Amino acid sequence: MKEILNHNLGIMFRREFPPEALPEFARQTEHAGFDELWVVEDCFYGSGIASAATALACTETLTIGLGIMPAVARNPVFTAMEIATLARIYPGRFLPGIGHGMEKWMRQIGAFPASQLAALEETTLAVRRLLAGERFSYDGDQIHLDQVELVHPPEVVPPVSLGVRGPKSLALSGRAANGTILAEYAAPAYVAWAREQILSGQHEASHPGGHRLTVFVLACAADTTAAARQLLRPQIAAAVASGKIDSQLAPMGILPQVHELLASAGRGGFEAAMPEEWIDQLALAGTPQDWHTALERLFEAGASTVVLVPTSGKGPEELEVFARHLWR
């Protein structure tokens, strides 16, 4: 299927997986034929930079993505130092990502900024200037730097992507970054809409050129479509009903129906009443042919890379399951 699609496919090492499982997972990912392996950095789980460095060291050609480092968790100089070090040791194989970070966690560690948008944009621009080898001072709303410069900037500068969701942040990504990472529950309609927001930001900043769009997607392999839908239904229903992904659901045109179902069925009945079509749009569910169809839709909508995300409760062994489903 990979040859037919002619696009990049990746897989995620979920935050719940124990860090000591990463070396073998990385080696198996490369052997299986995936183009990319993505690690994550969520507060209180494993370190993103340490995980990326481990995966890079355990493989020869595999590209390693990090989605995402919270912008406010590190000084931008140290973020640039981390990125530059890996980019010099493993040129062309590291894809760093930066994002807002979860508000609850950033408040919990005392790092929530006065303006999330300003903090992300100023951090991104500062990191990119440092990676480009510039020496500069900057006195922004959130970031303050005095004659900073990397001693060892990378010779091959990696693209910096932003992990964002809403229209303002997506436009910011178009203005300030080289790529965007879309979280799980990104339907094709949302991917196409996100691409439009990114393009508007690029035009605003007179920043033409390519922009890498990485899409994370929940994946469930099964012998039948119905079996996969049943397994995914609780997780997707909880996300849709939570209201936290409304910006991703809006381009699908289903928010009025979501609200009607919640009002009529309540949280308890929403899961059973949720249409199967929503599951098919928000995840890879079912047989190899189901996956092929869903992946084609995402790439046609503008995805550069699709990263398969094992569902909650699954372990590292899902890698082999996914590989068989894709290329058997």
C-alpha cells in the first residue's frame, strides 16, 4: 500500500509506553518500512529530547519526529541547542515540533504565559533564527534575549513544526514555522481547512514555499470494519462529547448534530447514538482496504505525512499489527 500511496507513513511511540521499550520499537519501526517514528513530550511522562536522541541512536535511516515540546517549558536558546545538537549528529533525520503545551499542565508547573500566542510565535521565530546561525538580541512580550548565538548551528537546518489546532494558531504556524502537526481526530475536512488557515498565515507574512503538514490519526486494525468501529467508539465518542476538539469537528459540519445528540441522549447515550461515519472520518478503522481509503482521503486533503497512533490501552506490539495490516 505504501507504494500506491507514494506518501510518508509514520507511527507514534505513545507516551504510555515505557521508555525502555523505545530502542527496540525504533529498530522494529525502521525494519518494518515506516518512514517516520514520532515521540511525544507530555508533562510528567518521558522526555521528548531524550526519547528522540535514543530513537536516532538506535536506527540508521529512520526519521524521528518530536511532537511537541511546550514552548514555555524551556528557554528558546536551550530549545535551539537541543535541536541543533541532534541535527548535527543526525543531519536530515530529526523533525522538531513546538506547541502551546496543555494549559492545565503549564499552570501546574508555573509556566503558563500571559499570552500563549505571543509566547509560541516569539519562541518559534527565535529558535529558527538561532538554528540559522544568526546572532541577535530580542525584547518581545514573552521572550527577552541579549546577543545570543549558537556556537554549533546545524549545517542541515531541520524544519520546525508547530503542533496547533485553532484558526489563530494555525495562521501563526503559517507565519512563523516550516510545518504544522495536527493532533488526533483530524478528519479530511479539518485537514483541508487547516491547510487554508496555514496558507493565510503564509500570505500575511509573505512567507511562500512548502509547509510540511503532519497528521496524527488513531488507528485500529481489525478483520472487519464493524469490529474496529466498535473498539474505537468509546474513545472517539468521549473526545467528541468533551467539547475539547470542537475546532476540529467544525469543518466537518457536525457540531449542530453533536449538540442535538448530547441534548437528547445525554452523555450516557451519546456513545451508542454516534454515527459510524464520524468514526470513519476521525480514525483509521477496519480492514486494509478501509485504511487505504482513509489514508487516501487524508493525503488528498493536504497531509504530507500520516502518523498512525495506537489506541489507548494498546502496547508496543501494535507496531507489528500495523505493519502486517499495511504491507501484508
